[in-house]
Amino acid sequence: MKLRFLKILSLAALPLLFSTGCVTPTGGEQPNVLSTEDEIKLGATMSAEIDKEEKPLENNAIQVYVRKIGERLADQSPRQDVPYSFTVIDNPEVVNAFALPGGHMYVYTGLMLMCDNEAQLASVMAHEIGHVAAKHHGEAYTRQQMIDAVRAVLLGPRNSAMASGGSQILGQLFQLRFSRAQENEADAIGMDILFRAGYKPESMVDFMQKLASYEQEQGGRPQPRALQFFASHPATADRITHLNALLQRYPVEIRNQSPTYFERYMTNVLDVLQ
């Protein structure tokens, strides 16, 4: 498997890589070696691997329901140059959702069962769209390339991860992690998407509070996950504080009138999955 962006960085390229970057929608500047075309190709490759390992939910009505939520949110994304797609994975034991480079998103039924209403589910999906909109996958990939390039210089190319075969590189891409700053940025973009899509922005805080309670029940231990793509979130309590601060950007009168779609979610999702 050869993708044109999977190259060993030479020592000469390092100064350029560390001094240049792409501007994210919120104005930050981080190095990013992936073009939009590269990102879409990488996402398609990763999606094909996920499809081999994970079982899609065999309920077309719920798949369509979640896809419509995703499309409603994606229409409000500040990034419109990638083809967003949405798939529900049938695993009630996993409370997780993740987006891949290029806009592929996967939502586990375990996460859907934890949500009380459509707006809470939409808040998680909006956060993941925020990662795509801010090009965090390319930034995380670039950061890992920097580390691997330096390792190659210090230890030799045979010890460099970028000298590995394509399948090994793909496996390492799955282990990329977002930084705390990137997670906070995804929350900010996600809440704005949620609000613009007509959902109650408090729903993002509500879901995080539910997650905090769940973590307490688990004794503070992180839940085992089948797949941990790009998952390295700040402490839940810190994230709730940050989200509450973000809420102040939106008029209270509009927030109070924004729906959560409790009954619609109960009928279309919870009554079916439970």
C-alpha cells in the first residue's frame, strides 16, 4: 500500500516542517503536512479497515436517523471540503464515537444508549465534526511524523516508524492522540455547530455530566474500548468547566427556546435499542 503522503521526512525538511503550518478555523496555526486530498484518502483507507473489524447496526431506520442528524450538523461546519459520512456501530458495551480524517464518523450504540435525547447525541457528533473542521487529524499525524523523523535521525532509519510497511504505518495512525488544546478547540467548534444547527447547546454540558457520573460509577477508571482512535480527552471535570464558559457566548433567550427532541429520540432510538 503506497500513499504519496506516507514518506520519511528528511533532516533537511525538518526546519521547514517546524516553521510552517495550516490555519485552523479558529485562527490557531499548527503544522499540517496533509492536504485535503491526502486526508480524504487516508480516511477512506482507515474506514475500510474499521469496516472489517466492526459490525454496523442492522437497523436501517436508526442508521438513517443518525445520518440525518450528522448531515444537519455538517451543514453548519466551517469546513465543507470533505464528504462527511455517518455510521452506527452495533456494540452496546462501548460508549464512544470518533471521526476519521476526511469526515467519516462512527457512533457506537453504547453511546446512543447513554444519551437522554437527540441533542445530547448531536453534541458528541458536533464535537467530532469539530476535529475534522479544525484539521486535527492532519496536525496529529504531522506531530507524529516529526517525532518519527527525529527518531530516524538519532537512531537510524531502521528504527524509524516511518520506515515500516504500510500496514504498520496504518496501525500507528490509529494510535494518534489529540492534544488538550485540540480537544478544547473541538468543543468550541462543536458547540457553535450545535447551536447553529438549532440544538440546545447546554446538551453538550448535560452529556459530559452524564459521562462524569458514569466514570465515577466505574471507580474513575477509563472504560475499555474496542477502538481508541484519536481519543485523549482532558479530564471530564475540566471539560465541563470549559463548556460552561463557552455557553456564555450564546443568548440565554435563544438557548432556552432551543429543543432537545426528547420524545423523537425515545421513539426512534431508545425504544428500539433497549
